[in-house]
Amino acid sequence: MAKVGAALFAVWVGFAVASCGASSGNSEADKSASQILTDAAICLRHATSVQIEGTATSSGQNVAFNDTVASTGAGSGYFSVAGAQIQFVAVSGQLYLNADAAFWEAIGATATDSSALGNKWVTASASLASQLQSVAGFSRLATYLASVSGRVSNAGNAVTPDGRQSVKLNAGGDAVYVSSSGPACPLYLHVGVNTASPADIALSNFNANVAVTPPPNPVDGTTVPGG
């Protein structure tokens, strides 16, 4: 558990993304790869919320995650790191976490504080909240799309690994799947191939309403080191 905190926030910062729903067909498969990426970036700029589910490896830790976040910074969900589950709620600029004592100790809290915070909803510090809010803006995926724009190829119509119709873009060993119906938004990412931080991320429920409320009776962790 020594690197749990680093793994958790590396995933948040490295792979925050937005998605879209599907309705009528579009003509993305007939476009150039660069144009498809441009269309996907436009979709991201207008995203208001997304559900993110997937797996990744970071700092040697295997991470699974399932969360819904809004562009306002509100959201909720969980991460599973090294067998431990970390729940989070973000609302009105405040981040709340619920994790075991080992997690708190791994990110710098003392043993005494970790015991007091473990398995309770905790009001997290501004530094942890800022890391989540930097993700909720969806800018990291747009940055990734821009970084591969010069080396992508259009592989044509394809089915995402989770069974949705899309247009597949290849970028070396990476793959970006963009919706082939409705708005041209990213549906699935297979990234970091042949690196220490591979990830598979499924994206859904684009622009759904995100209604979250603070958890009841949270413990104050704002002054705890690491919290």
C-alpha cells in the first residue's frame, strides 16, 4: 500500500476523460484521422459530465475505477487500488473520501490519524480536492488527443472492446474509439501500450445529470498530513 496514493491520483490526473451518447449515424468513418480527433476535441470542450470506468497500472499498482464527474467539479465514485477501495464524493468545491487506515497512512497521515480516519467519510484537504478538480475539467484527454494528432491513422468502423459501434483510430500501439453515431465523442481508450502505465477506459452517460450531496457527519481531515 506504500504507493496507493500516488497510483490513485496518477490515474485521476492522467486519464480523466469525457464521452458521449449515440443516436443517429454520422460520417466520421469517411473523415481523416486528424479531423476525427478535432471533432472529438470539440465534443470534449462541450462536455458537462461523463461516467468513467476502467483499469490502469500506475506506480506499479493495478487500479480499477468507476466514477461520474461533471465539468463543474462535482462527482462521485470509487477506485480500487491493491485490493483497497477508496470512495469519493466531490460537491461545492469540497472533496470527501472514505478509505481504510492503510490508505491514509500511505499518503502521509500518522498512524494515529490514519486509525481515526479509516473507514469513515473524511473532509479532505484543499490539495487533494484540487487534484480531483483538475481532472473534472476534462482537459487531460484533450491534451492526449492533441499529442497523438500527428501519428494517428483511421482504421475505419470498429466495435469497442465493450461492444459499441465506433470509428477506430490507431496511434502506434494505442487506440482511440470515437462514436460512429451521434456526436463524435471518445467512447473507449486503450493507451499506454508498452509503457509502465497502460490503461483501458470506457466512457459513457455523456451529459447526464450529476446530483451529489455531502456524506453525513464527515470527519475533519483538512489539517491531517496527506489528507
